[in-house]
Amino acid sequence: GAITQIFTPSPVANGKMYREQFTLPAGDTTVTVPQAIDALFNEGMTIVLDGYDYPVIITTGTPIADEVKFTTATGAIQFPYADADNDRNGYIQYQII
């Protein structure tokens, strides 16, 4: 059969993304990434912690299960649980327009 190619445009407006790494200290659920203040909350935003790409980013409420909360005004990222014994490493990929 014939092969059909489908092009899906990037969700990146103006073609510029930023990526900031962070460490979430043991026992904490929230980390602040000052560089991400005023980041554009859209489908191009990615938040990863210990290799896990959180599929649901919320902007209000308290995150549970596979959710993570991002507050654009402060650059705060809140995760649904803490690791009492270990620091965790992650990153946020975002846009500022």
C-alpha cells in the first residue's frame, strides 16, 4: 500500500524554546525556577522529574497522581509527592514571548 506522510506543525511560537534544569530537595514538593517566570503555558511546555515526563500540567489546585502544577507568575513547580530521602533532578522546557 501507499505511505502517507502527515506533517504536524510544532507548537513552538516564534521557534524559540528554553530549558532550565533544577534540583528538587529531599522532602520538598515545590521548586522555583526564576528563569521560567512569565513562561507561556501551552502544549509546548514540558516538565520532567527523574526522567518522568509529567503528562498533565495544571495551573490551579493541588497536583495529584500524574499532575504537576506550574505557576507562571512565580516560576514555581509543584509535584504531587516528595521523596523524603533523595534529591530529585529535573527540567522545564518552555517559551517566553
